[in-house]
Amino acid sequence: MLVRMTITTSLDGRTHAPASHVRRPATAATPFVSLRLADGGAAHGALSGAVRHAIEAHASLTPSQRLSLAAPSDLPRLYTQTEASLLVDALTAAGATVTVVAPSPL
């Protein structure tokens, strides 16, 4: 025996009720930092293959930005604290020397 049920709802109660607005707390400003590549792990300011691979995998740069990098230089974008920490760890493990530079307050 097949029983078919139909459920109906009334939208009148929902459309005339005042909308409850949810107030979200203001997000704290995320501090951004710049990274300075002091040593690329190879001679004469060149970047070693391991450092280039770490930059390609973790730095979120365009191909032209990656190709123009040499040591010493600043990476051409700002990073959040979490991104910077991961990138510094990857570059240090690849043999580079990296310093974190906090941008000047506006």
C-alpha cells in the first residue's frame, strides 16, 4: 500500500515577522608583513633550486615576479602572519636566509 503525504506550510508567519539581524563582531585588522630574502642559498645573489621551488610552492607570486627575484631583495607582496611563518619555514629549510619586515604604520 502506497501512502502519499503532502506537507504544506504557510509563509504568512515568516514574511510578516520582523527580520532578526545578527550583529557580527568587528574583525581585527590583520597585520601584514613583508619578507626580505637576504641570501638565496647560491653564490652571487642567485637562488638555489630548492629556494626557487619553495618560492614557487609557497610565495603566491606571478611567474614574472618569481623570475626577477635575486638575493638580497624584498618579496613583492605582503603576507599575513600565518602565511609569512609558513613561507619563512619553507625557505629556511631550503637554505635561504629570510627576515620579516613589519610595514610602517600608516
